Amino acid sequence: MEVDMLEGRFQRASLFKDESKLSVFYVPESLPHRENELRQLLNTFKPIIDSPGIINRIVLITGPVGTGKTAVAKKAGMLLCDAAKRRGVNLNYVHINCRREKTNFLILLQLARSIIPSIPNRGYSPAELLNIIVESIKDKDASIILVLDEIDYVINTSGEELIYDLTRVNDEKLNGKQPLSIILISKNDNFQAMLDESILSLIPPLNIKFHPYTALQLESILEARVKEAFYPSTISPGVISLIADIASEWGDARYALELLWRAGKYAEEEGVFKIFPEHVRKARADTCPEISKEFILSLDRNDKLILLAITRSLTRSGAAYAPIGLIERVYRLICEEYSERPRSHTQIWERVRVLSRIGLITTRITGKGARGKSTIIGLEEIPAEVLEKELTGWLKNE
């Protein structure tokens, strides 16, 4: 029965010509309304191709989620590497998402792997990895543009050491040569305020700011993606403008693209081959722009289980905040449900602190009780029911 249902889904015609064109990982041929930012980035990095190893660049890109920061950086990387190849310059573009790689070691390992693909996953300290990277750059006479995307995560969880070490590599370890350039991407417009003065002195004040998209800009972005992602005549009038209006509250193109994708899925579930405004309204009802699918999926399984325990505690109690003790009890029941070994109290508390620092949850200290102060946890930006539903689905599919 289930096999027949699955086969039926495979055989059913689809509205989608290529769903990947709606993914946040896809970099389109053109980036509407980000031409100026792309041009600024290309002009900034042009000297590293003209004078390889003689000059480097450190750039900060800031702006809210969904404003094109990552796409512009990747597009610039592609164009710069193509230009370098034509000129015989060995330039590598390395894009690392700090939220996914999580630790200084994993970030450095990804950088090392981009130069030496066969490097083992373990057996080195961060300092040893950095030395391996430096020696490989020398041996290969390479120049590197390293992008540290969502750099806020590193600052919040591991401090500033990685940024300090990387920005000092050129002068201290490469004898004055300048083959390592860095792009830092942050959603925080006040990112510099998070840094110590000793780090700020190493980062030139070059900040490319990305502003939220307007409704009209989102419409043109969606129209371009529709041509790539859907078959002709599958979008009814009013759909694109409705999605753009909804997403323009945040100016978030990622959210607009997710709404479009979900609306298409609702249409397919109903067996119709045209997306209507009602499908968009359904998609809006079960999504929240503050929830980034890629963000949640990048968490490890235990963090997802803790987050699920928080959402369940809040939805069952109906309260704005839940005490850490209740959340721990719910977490242990959830671990039984998913056949996972529960972590200790100390480990749970440490992960709660990390989830708070990266902005997924909020924590507060309530008044003194029999055992002193206690911690309560809430979700100020994300509807608990929506996040619980998403987490449950993702965990079942892992």
C-alpha cells in the first residue's frame, strides 16, 4: 500500500521544473538589485589578482537575513576565480558557514581540506591545522579568499581567537606575503561592537551593508526564479505579488522563496497544477520568517531534541516561559521516544546557553526559590507550535 502511494507520487506530474532553483544554496546567473554590492566586492578584490601575494583584503559584509549577502559573496568568488585562472593566478575561494562547522577546529579543517583534500578528519589541534594551511599556501604559491559566513556564531560560542589568528597569518607566518584575504559575513549591523579593540585594529573599516528588499524588488527576484524553477503557466495571477507583499515586511528573499516553494507543494498535494493565492496563504500559515530551515537542520541531533523539548513544554503549558527543570524532564522523555541517550544536566545546560547565544531561544532568571534562582526559557520570535511541527518532521526523516 505504502509502496503504491510512493510510486504514485513519483509518476505524478509536477509543477516544478527544477526545485533546486529555489534553494538558498543556489546562486543564479544574475542577482537583481545587488549589482552595486557585487561590483563593489569585485573592485575591492581585483588587486589580489593583479598583484598576487603582494596585497590582501579583509571585508565585512553586514545585513539582515535574506538580503543576498551569501549569494553575492559566492558570485564574486566565482567571477574572481575565473578571472584569476585566465591570468594564471592560483586563487582559491573557500566559503565556510560557521553555524554548520560550529568550532574553530572544524572551520580550520574545512579550510585545510580545500587545499589538501586528503587531510584526515582528526589528529590535529587547531594550531597544527593552521600551520599546515600556511605551509600548503607556500608550497602551492596560492592565494585564498576565505569567507566566514555567519561569523557571529564563532564570536558567540568560541570568542575572537580564530579571527585574530587568521588576520595575523600573512604578517606573522608568511613573512610579510599577503596571500590570505578574508570576507566576514554577519547579520548584525553592529558586528564591530562585538569585537575587542585588538581585533578591530586588524580589520579595515570596509563594511558593505545590505539593506532589506522592497516588495517590488522581491517581485522581480521571484519572477526570475519562477522561470528557472517552474514549468510555464503554473503560477496564477496575483501569486508573486502576494508573496512579495508578505515577505516585504522583513525584506527577506529567502522567506519569499520558501513561501513560493511551499505553495507549490500545497498545489501538488491537492493534485492541481497551478499555484493559486490560497496556496500562498496556506504556506504563510505554517511558516515563520524567523525560522531558517538550513539553520535548524545544521544543529546536531541532540540540540534538535533539546529544542523540541522546549517547544513541547511551551505548547503543553500554554505559558510564555518554561522552567529548565520541566524542560529537562520532557527532554528525557523525548530521548526515549527517539531512542537516544540523554545528556547530563551539565551538558543540557551548556547547550541551552549556546542556543540562547545564537538567538534561537531566550533565557531569563526568575526570583529566588528554595534552591536559589532558577532559569526559565522561552521563544519570543518563533511560534512554539510551528517550530514543534517542523522539528518533529525533520527528526523523523534523519
